[in-house]
Amino acid sequence: MDKKKENKKELILNAAINVFARRGYYPCRTLDISSEAGVAYGSLYSYFKSKDDILLSIFRDRWMRLLEKIDRVNGELKDPSEKIDEIFKFIFRSYDNYPDMMKVMIMEVPRLEQFYTPESQKLYNRFFEEIAEIIREGQEAGVFSKAISPLVGSFTLSGAVDAVIRQYVFNPKFKKKKYPLEEVIGQTLNILKKGVLEETIQGEIAVQAGGQAKGKGRKAKG
């Protein structure tokens, strides 16, 4: 596809993100999207087969950008802990820069039947596999605890970040000014990484062992 067509396609996708975020996926029409984009209604179908195709394209395009970011991080950084920081900061800041896009990715894309096809799920799960691989690298380097399954760790990290972002996107009672995003990013990553750090896990095991020993000692005295 030439540059002009690529630009037109991106224009339509951005317009669709705005419309889906504002009105929701099901109530809006392709006519609403073409009007938002400022393109002729018929020309929209030169790029996309249907409204479903537009939403699926939003998912694939934006998800690929996230995977490409992970590739760049893997090429630029060596420390697994720094990689985790950089990737999840990117996700948080994507919300800050493109809140409508994040809203559509979180709420509208999972409602689409085509999101659950083997092809789409393979693309979706590549993210979790990449994070799991970074955790595995950290385990081999002695940074992350080997007591944690890399894939479970990946799901846990991602799920926690998703939950925090949802408060900014959907919770009207969440006071955004009270919780500046940059501070929340630091706090969230600090909590999450402490949960997988080797020294933290070992410290907790030592504390538990000490507590069990004291309990046995009390029983023996009794």
C-alpha cells in the first residue's frame, strides 16, 4: 500500500477510535466513522470490509506497535528489571497520550467475535509470552525468583497494570489529580517488581520459616 493510502487508512482508524470511544462500538455506524474522518462513505470500503474489520484492524495495528516496542526494548536493554519498567511505562503513557485508544482496546475489542479467532489470539498472547520470556531471563540472572511461573508472572503484572489504567479510564470517583499518573506508574511498578524479586521472595520464605519455628517452640514449651 502506498503512502497516500496508508495515511487515509490511518485517518479512518483514528476517526473510528474517536467514534467508538465516544458512542460505543455497537451504536455507531460506518457512516459515523466516515463523517468523523471526513472521507466519502463509499471510499471507506476501499480500505475495510465492515465495521468489525475496522475494530479488528485497530486491535491488530495497535497491538503490533506494543510488540514492536518490546522488540526495541529487548534490543536496547540488557537488565530484565529495566525491560519490565520500560515496557509497562510505555503502556501507562499510551493511556496518557491516547486515552480514547486505550478505552477502545480495553472495552470494545474484547466484545468482537473475531478477537477470539486463533489468529487474533495468537497475536494477543505474543505479548504475554514476551513478558514471560523477560521474567525467565531475570530468573536465570538471579534477579527474579524461580518460585514464580514466568507465564503466571506475566499475567499478574499485566493484569495489575490493566486494573490501574481502568480506574483512570472508567472510574468517575477516582480522583486523577490526587494520583498523578507518573507517581502511580512508579508506585505500581515498585509493588509489582517487589513481588517477583529474588531477594523479596527469599526474605518472605525466611520470615515464614522463622514464624513456623517459633510456633513449634511454643508448642514444645507448652
